[in-house]
Amino acid sequence: MLTVELLPAEHGDCLWVQYGDPGRPSVLLIDGGTGAAATTRLLGQRITDRLGRDHPAALLVVTHVDADHITGVLDLLEAPGGDPPFAEVWFNGWEHLAPGVRGPVQGERLGAAIRRRRLPWNAAFDGKAVVVPEDGPLPVVDLPGGLRLTLLSPSPTQLAALQPVWEREVRDAGLVPGAPPRSAPAAPEVREGPLDPERLAARRFSEDASEANGSSIAFLAEHDGASVLFTGDAFAGVLARSLRRLAAERGTRRVPIDALKLPHHGSRHNLSPELLELLDCPRFLFSTNGRRYRHPDAVAVSRIVVGTSGAELLFNYRTRYTEPWEAEPLRRRFGYRTRYPAGATSGLTLEL
């Protein structure tokens, strides 16, 4: 079994992945969301109910430094009490951007918490950066329980690009004691009107330029014939280059997967037509409540429904940005399906 729970993490990501024996599944946790109280309680309950010292999560992945991915993890690791049950943590901290150099911001909290808890840090990469080499085979890591991860992002170029702006990024994420997370700019109002997916999908693609997003850890997770591509907020171009390498390694033109977790919550700047063309994928997972940045973007969703026959769109919130895609005329015309959570705070679960 391979199950993905898109926990209700506001505009962020908190993904609980279970695989293996249904009676005693192994767990992979990706990010911790914004630190919202409801998400923190839900995640804490998951850990209490399903994990322990004799049954830790196989891996905790903190994809990158943005507050909507990292803050909930900080809440877990900085809370008093016993050690969180994680067998290993993947996170690219300052020492992985500039080995041997002390970080520019004193008290960089996540790295300090990992060290204080003595959690194995990037152990699968010998303690070095979690990064895709410029050439050669893509890194592959086999987790206990039979989950295989093939790393697709970040590249050394993206990791190096974060180094000069690290101090700004950690301050914006609220990682400096006393510095709250940066307030996102208010989202502009959306002009109401009927969706026109063909017109929207035809818009020219422009790549994300955020150094923090570009440093995202992204990987293909495979277990017993089922597969999900987890992307953080990674750049479409970086993912596409790695997928071309993976397709060449496997002797295929497109990489077949069962589901794609949309990069950057469905931003038009992180989902390119090129990336979609490299995937043979029927399911698309969106993790956001849309309250910041208006995600998922109608352009990104349009690229999916126009270019993918029989696509299924899975949203972990029902919002003004996701509900329009439920319209029967649109679903009938473009041949896609939608799935929404049963309640406002229940999130969404995909079982493969």
C-alpha cells in the first residue's frame, strides 16, 4: 500500500505518507505546514497514534526554508519532551550551502534543533547536501519498508543560488528568534467570469525566480508498483532536466507515475508544458487553501486539464480557487474529474 494524506496546512505543505504493511505501515513525513494550531494538533496526534521509539518515521523531509513548509517542523522539534520519532531528517541547512562556514544568522533554529535532538541529518548523503549531481545517475535511496526515492531537485546551481540570500530567507521565514515570518502581500482580486482553460493554457510560461523555492528537495517515491512525485516548490526546469535523465536511464520517452504533488501549490510559474509532457500521470494533488498567492493558479490547472486526457484533480481545500473546477460543463468538455475533502479541516487522502 502507498497512501498520501494532504493534511490541511493552510497555504503550505504537510504530507503524511504511509507505505508497506497496512497493519504496521512505514511513514514518510514531508514538511510541517505553517505552524497553524489546527495543523500542529493534527500532526501531533498522527505522531502520537502511529509512531514511537520502536516504530519511528523512516524519514522527515523539510523541502526548503519557506515558512509555509518549515514552521510546523520547528514546532515539533523545539517542543519540550521526548525526542520526535524520526529515523532521519533531510534538510539543506547553511552548512550544506557553504560547508565548513558558520551561518550568517545566529540561532538558525531548525539546524540547531536537529543537532540538539541528535537526529541523523542527511545521513543517506553522508551528512552532505541533498543534491542532484550535474551528471551521472540520479541519486536513489531505499528506505526501510521498501520505499525507493529518486532525487530530482535541487541541482548544485539552485543550492548555490540560495547561499547569498540565506540570511534574508531565514529572516523572512521567521527562523531568527524574535523575527516573525514575513507577511505575504495581499492577493489581488480575481476578476469573476467563466473559466476559459484553452486560452489560459496557451499563456507563455515564465519560470519561478525564488532562490528558496529553487532549493526545494524533490523526489519520485515508488513502492510496489505505485509512485508519487513530490516536488516541494521546485523549479519546473530543474524537475524537467532530472526527468529527462530518469527517462533516459529507464529507456522511455515519458516517466509514468500515479500522482504528481503540484510544485508550489499549483503556481503557473512552477508547472510548465514541458514538465507535463515528460510525465504520464493521471492524478494531480493540490495542497493549499489559496489565502495567499491565489493558488492553485487557473493557468496551471488549465495546462493540466487541456493537456492531460482523463485527469483527476485532488484538492485538500474547497475554496474560491478550486470550486470553479467542479463545474459540470467544464468537466464534461475536458474530460477530467475532481475530488474535494469531506470537511473544511479534514484534508484529503489518496490511496494507491
